[in-house]
Amino acid sequence: MEYKLKAFCISALLILLQVNEIFAESGYELWLRYHLIEDVALKRYYQIKNSSIVFTARTQKQLVAKTELYNGLKGLLGFTIQETHDVKDNCLLVGNVESSPLITSLLCAKELDSLGDEGYIIRSLQIEQKKVTVVVAKKDQGLLYAIFHYLKLIQTHQSLDGVSVKEVPKIKYRVLNHWDNLDGTIERGYAGYSLWDWERLPFYRSQRCVDYARANASIGINGTVLNNVNANAKSLRTEWLIKAAGLADSFRPYGIRVFLTARFSAPQEIGNLDTSDPMDPKVKQWWRNKVTEIYEYIPDFGGFLIKANSEGQPGPQDYGRTHAEGANMIAEALQPYGGILFWRAFVYKNERHVDRVVTGYNEFKPLDGQFKENVFLQTKNGPIDFQPREPFHPLFGKMPNTALSLEFQITQENLGHAGHLVYLAPLFEETLQSDVYGDGKGNTVSKILQNYHETCGMSAIAGVSNVGTDLNWTGYLFGQANWHAFGRLAWNPDLTSEKVSEEWVRMTFSNREDVIDSIKRMMLISREAAVNYMMPLGLNHIMNFHTHNGPEPWHDDPLWTAYDYHQVTKDSIGVDRTDKGSRATGQYHKLVGAYFENLKTCPDRYLLWFHRLPWEYKMKSGQTLWNELVNHYYKGVEEVRTMQSIWTSLKDVIDGERFTSTENLLQNQEREAVWWRDACLLFFKEYSQMPIPEVYESPRYSLDYYKKIPFPYDWNKTQMFK
Amino acid sequence: MEYKLKAFCISALLILLQVNEIFAESGYELWLRYHLIEDVALKRYYQIKNSSIVFTARTQKQLVAKTELYNGLKGLLGFTIQETHDVKDNCLLVGNVESSPLITSLLCAKELDSLGDEGYIIRSLQIEQKKVTVVVAKKDQGLLYAIFHYLKLIQTHQSLDGVSVKEVPKIKYRVLNHWDNLDGTIERGYAGYSLWDWERLPFYRSQRCVDYARANASIGINGTVLNNVNANAKSLRTEWLIKAAGLADSFRPYGIRVFLTARFSAPQEIGNLDTSDPMDPKVKQWWRNKVTEIYEYIPDFGGFLIKANSEGQPGPQDYGRTHAEGANMIAEALQPYGGILFWRAFVYKNERHVDRVVTGYNEFKPLDGQFKENVFLQTKNGPIDFQPREPFHPLFGKMPNTALSLEFQITQENLGHAGHLVYLAPLFEETLQSDVYGDGKGNTVSKILQNYHETCGMSAIAGVSNVGTDLNWTGYLFGQANWHAFGRLAWNPDLTSEKVSEEWVRMTFSNREDVIDSIKRMMLISREAAVNYMMPLGLNHIMNFHTHNGPEPWHDDPLWTAYDYHQVTKDSIGVDRTDKGSRATGQYHKLVGAYFENLKTCPDRYLLWFHRLPWEYKMKSGQTLWNELVNHYYKGVEEVRTMQSIWTSLKDVIDGERFTSTENLLQNQEREAVWWRDACLLFFKEYSQMPIPEVYESPRYSLDYYKKIPFPYDWNKTQMFK
């Protein structure tokens, strides 16, 4: 108890320090911080490079782009750029095919055409001895993206001399999935509550929603699913559609299309039908009518996201129909309007002793080619459920005739909620760069997603949002980096997490090289740290049953047991998913499967995912499995401590509020990393009967103590501290 | 439908305009806007008057005060005040008895002593030909209040020459009541969700909670009840107490004490007892133990607020005990620690044909003198339930031997939620300045509250908070004015709403006289406007049954009927509460009762509250009751339109974000005011069978249409727009 009280006092003191900067940053601005450039020479350079501008804006999107540009330049350079109609030296020329034939005439028609709806070019040109920068797109949406990119060049202190940027998104649908309930709560949300003010919609338009759209547009996100995949049928009622239309109106100028989730049983629940059977003509008609109605209110409605026959949700199987039959019936209703259906592939049987890892593939693989062309099968990155680390989902590469949407989770359901600094770009990158060996080596998940020539030009990446009403949007400051990284990788899934993190640090904190290096280092070790102190060596699903935060490898009830996932005994640990076990390896391309199957090639990081091994098993490092496991858990905690010391070294260069809140967060993370490490090792030690080597610090508390800690939000079961 | 679509388009356009100011204000800063003074001469004047400072800060509160002062001056004057140890010309001397014997020696001991814990003095003095400003208090808390006052003088452009301020609060407990549930939702909250981040407490301390405490301290609020009066027993569990302690730690430096609600049946629900009978020794012991535990975690815990035997809540009457017996049992447990119990007087029988207006008085009047000395009986301002207008509660002045706490509602449950601009200071003032005629004329509710010589030095005002996670704290900008006004009137209940509004406008918007006049005018007509378009002439409780927003005078179900409240028939309207009726008039002092009883003296504003009158009744104005009623409803709408045109005239002087959001709000308010007016008049017209005079615009829609509009949040019942 004394320890806790001391922590209280220290925190109270920190609070004091926090108020000592009036212009302390809450984080609300996100990465769109247009603060005056302090370096006088650099500011002067950019001022010269922006001496004047030609930018005729007429449409709503053009006006939005222009406003963003003017605001950005005013903030960064402290002046209002001068408008002109003639091309002058150091002039900025901004336009697209519709707004300025003059500007677009500076590029060849073929190049312009290759930009599509969303691409753009930023290029230094010389016109009659005048140096100019051309910011050009084919369409309005591309122009808005171009403006954000142009501002980013200045924000991140890039040279504008000889600048040559051409960007076209590699993925068509880049969509946030909000698991927001109609009552404002968010399933697995840790940053407050829903941004959608349903009570006051559609009449009240909040600036917060506009800023949400700005932020998304700045990283290329172009769609948003407003509500929870565990859907409420009433979200499709007229009254709610009108409210959703209010949000769509706020988002439209930024190119964000609204999608809704739909409950498969809606025809019964709100349509007064006696069935929701997808083969019933009345049901088909109901969906057609409903879709028609939606497009009346939201002319650019994106489509539906549906979770069916999964975790208790209704679906076509309730009527003996397949997923494809269910999906196609609704997709048909959407097709005349250009609407898209995302159909989730996340299904598993809630039965003991059935390996959940293999069920999604087994259920959907036979349906390849049966989905209509406007259906995405939306597949989570791995075959279980957003664990700290999973091998890629075997459906990638095995559904050549189906458009797949990759679903990442940005909200940290299983990665410490908003209490742990975990940068997810390395996780995203790991999945995207996984080689599925479709047509030989180098056929990554990323390539599979991009290869939509065979899927009617359809490609998609979805991210379960971590955004809420918290002042800093994401519950903790670095959560913003995960939102940012998702957007950037959805735009270009071949970007590296290193590059994306640098961009974010420059925009969010500083362009000082030492600061960038330090913060990047923290970020780039953070995900591996979390894997190490939570679930190393391929372990998974040993988190707290209710909250999914904190360790609970001992959970064991008739519905669900952690023992299915680690299968620990006195002899061994891990799940045999090889040919001799549940045959998960066989679901991959034969080369990939063999790679996982073979103990010599299977990477340590997936070892206990695919293999069941004795405690004395000799690892590649030469150590026993037990010792290796111990090493990983201890290493994870040490990595958090490294993050702490890096952050402490930045005290003088980060404003008080952001510094203190992150310092506070890392303290919490260290405490919880120790909790994870101790609880898991003490639990497994009961089986292995092997010691924690003496070089390591002793566990802080006993296993019994750790078993009694409820996750701090879930106070119903036991009492802490007493 | 076209009308709505047009409104959508206009709104969409407005959104565009909204982004055109990068430094647009979200409202997050509240009235604590320390922006640089633009008037150069004035800024220079204040810079000179703050040439140097003597301020030795050692305690946590002193440090907080000093930080606030330095931040404020840095923002307002653009410089950091220079510290010194000698008294110089134009020096600021800040201290209290503990921090600076030197500074306090400048005042006579008796005067200092009269300041108590929370009072302060700001005074120009001359010391050896040096002009100085002394900011002095007896205790730390007074010093913090003094600093906020000093900054306010500069913010509101007051002269510091010859300044002489002495302030001592007139009420001891100035408490916000949050109706926040443990799941983060807020009962009758319209500004988002709870500020308390229960998941991450106690380890995570949010800057938002610190800013909440700053804001409260700046207006003199010194207590906060964290949770809903419809209490959840588990809030008293150890785990939740530890979390509450985390909040208390954040609030303590600002002098905000934490209170909790307590569910009367907690001994059974979380204590494993088989009864909660207040006379049971086990129950008494349980509460003693629980209170002891709370003070372990929160040494300055304020006490409990309890709603018992009211609207289904458990209470002492479940065991045949009186309210006093129930309250005293818990108060006894609190007494050793200086804790206070607020026991709510809001009770009524949920029975038809029992006049709810008379029940609270009848139940509590006989208990006068039976409550322990650390119990407040907390009484709403009027005898029903936070209606737009009610006469003062008859318990005021009739409980001479009981400490009364006056409960106002700041959140606009019955005043348009966060969708109507309604400034509540005039409502607060109306109640506070109501004359109860205790010991002759001039014995106002305010005086009753202040007259705590007979109640062991206890005095209290409580306000049901309108604060939530919205960026602007209160759902709409002017909601901040109601929070501000509550604090100011709790500190000094004899302030005028005119004075309080001016202070708020100066701090929030501008010191320009024309701007102040315009905004004050809007604010000061707004409450009467709301009464006029909602429930004029003493009408009450005809709002929507579920949401309490929008009109529903036709509501009539077995549990509850609006007909009990208006009793409309073809002949008459209003409720007879005179001697011939439910005798509510008899609950007041005989002079007050006679004043309400007599039609010649009863003010029009309470007419239908106390009297049942025929439609043809001739009003003081010479018009019939029907025509007068019509006039009021139309006047209400016109007043909203006046507010709109005043606001429009301010377009050039208010920043884009705040201007547009308020413009948007007023549009909504106009639409809903028409809804109220039309729906009520068309409904009453069915009975009166009298016409709406032709000089007035026709109702926009039919009664049938209005009856089908659900409140926009409550979409379950009927469908709008179709």
C-alpha cells in the first residue's frame, strides 16, 4: 500500500508541474500542427518559395483544400500567401483539370490521366525562366491530398528545390471501422466515447467531426464505418439514416464516404417481416428498398459492413444459406448505386477443443469465387483475433477469385488499451510484407491486396479505429501515431514503419534530428517489447478474459479456456498445428506451410503458435525453451525501461503537458509489463518446475497476488490492495 | 422534406466557413482566456502595474496559485513578471499569514482574521512612497481565489489604481453535483460523457481533470459530488474508492473536495448484510467502517449525497424509519471526520391525482429539528422538478432548525438540453431573491441560506452539473455561462445576473462595450424567452415524457399524465392550488400564501401554477387568458429571433468557430421554439376552441404532425420526416 501512496504523491506533484506552460499542448491538433517555423533562415526560405499563388477554387472540395493550404501556410510561415493571376518567380501553381486548364497543361495528358481520382503531383518546374512549384491533380480529391502533402513537406522541413512527388494510392478503399454503439459507448474503445453526437444530429454540426475528417483526409483515409460490427438493427431506421446523413455532409468535403454496419436480421427487427432468409423475395425487396432510401439521404453512401454468424450475430446460416448467399443478396441491392459490401471472415465455433485458428479458412476457402463482384471478404490480419503477434491469415493468397479486405485493429484491445505505448506500424508492416508465395517469392500480403485486376479494381484495407472524445483523440498521445500509420500504410502498404514513424515524429514533435532519433527508437522497439512482456515465442490469447488487458493464462471456464491456447503441462507448452496436429500449416502455400512446419525453419516468433515443445527443448540460441521464454519476458520489461529512459532524456525539448502525460503513461506501462511478466512466468513455472535464473530480479509479487488483481476497470470480482 | 434538405446544404456551407481561421477557438479555455491584451496603452499600463512581484510559494496550493498567476500574466501581458525580495514601486505583493508575515503585516490582524479560510483582499497601498498592490489572504485557499480575482481584474480591463477588493464567500459549501454513472454516461447530461476516466484511474491523471478543477476554483466552487444521485452501490467498493482518491488528488490543490453519492441499500448490496435498516447495529457499524475506509484514501473527503425513498431508490422508509433516522445514522459515521451529509428532499408519490407540488413539504416539514447538525436537507429550487419556472420551494423559511442546501440544475434537462441558448442566472437569481417573509420583508431565500448561525455554521448551494467530455465542456458555448453563474452565485447569492453576465462576456468574448451590451442582451432575455415558448403563465411539466425536451402536453399514460399538470378542459386551464384546491399556497408564510392566493396580487408568471381559470378570464393586461397565452408563446419565438439578429450583428467581432457554432445553435433553437409554440397552442386550442389571432404567423405544421415528432434522440417510437 505504501508503494501506491507514494505513487499518488509523485503523481500529484507532477500535476503541479503540468500547469506551468500556458501553451502546453493537449494533442488535439494531432499531426496537423501548423506552428510557426522557428529557424529564421528556413522560414525565410519557405516564405520565398511561397511568394505568390495561383489557385482558383470553385467547388466545395477545392475551397476546403485552399482553406487548408492558407491556414497551414499562415501558421507555418506567419503570413498570408499572396494571390496572383500571372505566373511569377517562386510562384505556387495549384489546380486540377477542372479548376485550371492552364496549370494542368504544364503536364502531359497521359501523366495526368495516370493520377486517377486521388493521385497528384508536386513538382518544381521552370516556366520562362521563372521557378515555380506545381501542385496538380486530375480530380478535386487528388488536389486535397496534394495540399496536405505540400504542407507536410514544409512541416517536415523538406527542400522544395527540385521537388518531384507523384503519389497515387495503391489501395482503393482505405476505411476506418468504428465499433461505436448508438448509445455513445465504444466497444473496445479506450479514448472516451463516440464522436458522433447522435442526439443533436443532423441539425448540429460539430467542429470536432470536421477536424476528424481533416485528419483522415490528411493521411488518405477515404471511408468510415460509423457503427459497431455487433450491429443494432435500428441504425438502419429512417431517423438514424438522417442523422448519419448529417455526418456524411460534414465528411464529404474531405472525401470521406460513410458506410454503415447492418444487422442481418434487420428485416425482422425493424421491417416487420417474419424472416430474414436471404432467398425470400420479401427479404430481398426489403434490402432493395432500404438501400434506395439510404442513397436518398446519402448520395455517396459507401455501403455496408456485416458481421454475420459470428459470436452470436444473426446470419444466412440461420436459414441454411451460405455466407456467399447472404452477402450476395445484400450486395445486389447495393450494386446499382456503386455500393460495396464488406463481409467479415471472422468466424469461429465457440466449442472447446476445436482449434479456432483453422476455422475461418475452412469456412470461407470453399466459397472462393462465389461472392459478387462488389463484395469484399474482410479478413483480420491473423487467424485468431488481433493478438500481439499472429502469422498472417491463410486466406490471403488462397482466395484468388475473391476481393479481400485486410482488417487491422488500431485500437489496442490486446495491446494494453490506452495505457501502453505500442507503435503498431511494425505489426502492420509485418503482416503486409508476409510472403504468401502465390506466384513465387515476393508475393506479399500487400501485393495480394494490390492485385485487384482480378477483382474488378477492388482493393481495401480497414482499421478498427482508436478514436474517441478524449481531448487527444486516441486516449494517449502516441495512439495518434497508430491512426496515422494505418492511414499511411493503407495508402501505400509498402511503406516502412521506420519511414512512417519519422514523418509522424517530425509533424508531431520536432524536426531536431536527435529528438527524431530518440522518439523513433522508442516507437520502433515498443511493439516487440509488448510481445515480449505479454506473449512471446508465438504464445497468444492468454489475456484477461473480460477486459483483454492484463494476463490471465489461468482462465478456464466451460465456455472458454486459456488452456486451449497455451496447452501448458508439466512437460510441454504450445499447440501442435502441424500436420500431426490441427493442420493449420497446411492452410498456407506449401512452401510457407513447410517453413512453419519445420522446426529448423519456423521462426522463434511463431514457435509455440505452430509447435508443442518440451520445456527442455533446445532453441536456436542454444538455451532451453524455458530459459528463452524467461529471457523474452524479462527483455520486454527492460525494453519498457529503455523507453522510459529515452523519454526522460527528452524532458527539456517536449512541452510540459505532452511530456508529463507520456512519462505517466510509461510508468503505468512499466508496472503492467512487470505484472504480465511475473504473472505469466509464475504461472508457467508451476508447470515447468524450472527456476527463473538468478541473474534476473525476483517477481514483484506472488502468483496468488497476481491472480487476485482484477483489471482496474473490472472491479466486480475481487478486491485489489486489501 | 425539401426544407430539411435546404437546411442541410446551408449547414454544409457553414462548415466550410468554419475552417477559415486556424486559431478559431473551440471554447476549451472557458472564461480563463489569458489572451494578449491588444490595446497597447492598456497593456503597457498593466505591465507597469506588474513591474515586479514578491511571492514566496511553498505549499502545493501556493505553488498552484503562483503558477496560475504567472501563466495568466504571461498570456495577458506577454511577459514573465520579475521576482524580487524588496518592495519596489509598482510591485505586486502576494502572500498569506503562513507564507509571508511581512505582507500580512500590512493589514490589521482583525481584518485578516475576518477573511476566514477562503476570503481575500486585493488593495492598493502606499509603502514609503512606493505604490504597491497587495494580494493577501489568511489561508492558502483564499490566496488561490485572490489570484483568480486579480487576473480577472486585468482580463476584464479594470483599473488597478486604488483597487480595493475584499471578498469572503457567503456560502460555505459550493458544490457541483455530477449525475455521472460508473459506465461513463451522464443522466440528463448533454455535453458528452463523464470526465472521470474510471478505467485508467487512479494511475492516470488527466490534464482535463486538472483544468476542471482550475475552472471550478476560479469561480469559487469548493466541492464536487462525483456520481449520480441514482446511485450504484459499487461506487463505495474499495476499488472505486481508490479511483475516486485519484480524482481527489487532482482536485485537492485547487481546494475542491470530493463527495460521493451513496446507495442506501449498500450494506446489503456490497456488504453482505441481510438488511439496510438504519436502526440495525450491524448496518450502523458497516457505515462506520466504510466511512473510516474512505477517509483512509481521501483524507479530506467531503461526505455523501443521498437520494432515498424517491423515484424507486431504497431508503429508511423501507424499514418504517423516517428520513431523519436514515440520514442521522449515516451522518453519525461521518461526523468524527468532519464529513457532511446532503439528504435530498426531492420526494413525491408516483400516484395520479395527488398534487406533487405539496408532497415534499408535507413529508419534510414535520422533521424540522430532527436532523443531526452535519446534515443538509437538499431542496430543489422549486417544488416540482427543475421546470423552466417554479415558485420557490416552500421548505425555504419553514425549516428554521434544519440546514438547507439549495439545489439548482445547471444542466438544461427541461430547458432545451444543449440545443437552446438559455442563460440561467436570471432563474437562479429569481429563486434566491424570492422573499419568504420569515422575519418580515426582505428575508429572501438567499438570506435563509446565509443565515446559518442557527445551523452550526452550515450553508450550501448545489448545482447539477452541465459539464462533460465535449471540447467546449458544456455542449454549447453559452452553457459555460451557466456553470460560471452558478459558481459566482454560490459564492455570493446576492449578485445580480446582470453583473455576472457582464463578467462572463468580458472574460469569454470581448471588453468592447458594444459587444458586451449585445451579448448581455441576448443572454438576459433568453430565459424569459424559453419560459414564453415552453411554459408561460405558470404552466409546467408539459415536456416530452421520456427526453424532457420538446412539447408533449398530450402525454397521458397510467403512470404519468401531463393532464395532472395543466388540467386543460374546454372551459379552463391551470391547477387550483389555493385553499379551495390542493392548498399549496398554505405551505408558504401567510403573507406569501395570501399573495399567491389572491388573483389580484398573484403574478401572471405563476397564474396557472396556483389557479385554475376559464379561457375568457380577463388578465391584468385586459386580454383574455387565451389571448395572453397565445401572446406569450409568440413572444417567446420572437425573442429567439431577436437573439438571432443580435448574434448575426456580431459576425465580424467573434472568431469563426464560436460564431458559427452559436449561429447554428440559434437556428436550431428557433426551429424548436416554433415546435413548442405550435404544438402547445394547437393542443390547447382543441380545448379552448378559440382562434390564434390573425396578426400572428400560422403554425408551421399540424398538431398531428407535431404529435408524431419524436425527440431526435428518442427514435424508438415513431418516424419523423416520413
